[in-house]
Amino acid sequence: MDDDLLQLLNDWGQPLLHGVHVLLIVFLAWLAQRIVTRGISRMGQHYPGLPQEVLLPLRGLLRWLILGSALLLVLERLGVSAKVLWTAVTGFTAVAAVAFFAIWSVLSNLFCAVLIFALGPFRLGDVVEVIDSGEKPGVKGRVISINLFYTTLKDVTEMGAGALLQIPNSLFFQRSVRRWRAPDLRKQALPAKPVTTPPA
């Protein structure tokens, strides 16, 4: 009887242990995902200048990173050899590196958009001029929109007054930029002080 019980524990103990490990990995991945999502949401509330166009991709990237790591750990616990996992990860990394260099210009504009939102070298309503060289005038306009790829300017020069110019975000970090601040709208919105006349 004791031999049968020991044999049963040997037969079922290892799979049960692996099952507990898998459940623990899945639970920890779910918990880490919730914590990261909540942290990014709080960061967005604490810093209202950060746009949703930046926070949503960041949240998705971290979520997929956590899920991918959990999947690799689960596969390892289920008996997939570390060599096969390492080969798959390095192959995926090589493909990702090639894709990264293929879309470098797009990624640089995305990164520069994050820098523009975070550092605030200019803001909506400012007039900016991207200077080409010392003797040649550059592109000049009022900032009316900033998105993840382009900054849209409304041309303020005499030649093209009113035309819309779309400047790649990376160009603002490759060239010198002149900036004229927009008037502070809060000051304009304050009512004028009433003029009091002394009684006659």
C-alpha cells in the first residue's frame, strides 16, 4: 500500500508542481500588467501634458513585454528546452532589429514627438522658424497642431500666408529653431480694471 502511494505521488507530484508553477507565473504576469497599466494611467493624470498618443503605445508595449516573458517562462516549465527558446528569441530579435532600421525615420519622428511633448521647446500658438543656413531663410509659421509624426504650421510669411506646412518632428532637433512665444491667453481673458472717477 505504501509503495502504491509513493508511486502515485511520483507519477502525479511532478506534473502538479509544474501546474502550480504555471498558474503562479500567469497570476504574477496578470498582477504585473495591472500594476503597470495603473501606474501609466496615474502618470497621465499627474502630468496632464502627456498626450494619450504617447501613453497608449507605451502601455501596449509594456503589456506585450510582460505577456511575452510570461509565455517564455510557461514554455520552459512545460519542458520546452532553453536552447529552442533562446534560438526563437534571438531570431525574433534579429527580425525586429532589421524592421527597426527599416522604419528608422518613422521611429525617430515618434521619439522626437515624445521629446517635444515632454520638454516643450515650443507649444501651440507659438511662431517658430526652422533655419536652413545663415543666409537662407527657413520655414516659418504658427504652430497649430502637434501629432506623433508632424508638427503643422500655418505659414505667416508674405509669400504663402495662410498655407499649412507639415514639418517632420525630427527636423526640429536637426536644425536651429527660432521661437516667438504666443501671447498669454489667460492675461488677455482677465477683465480690464474699471476706471473710477473721483466724485465732483
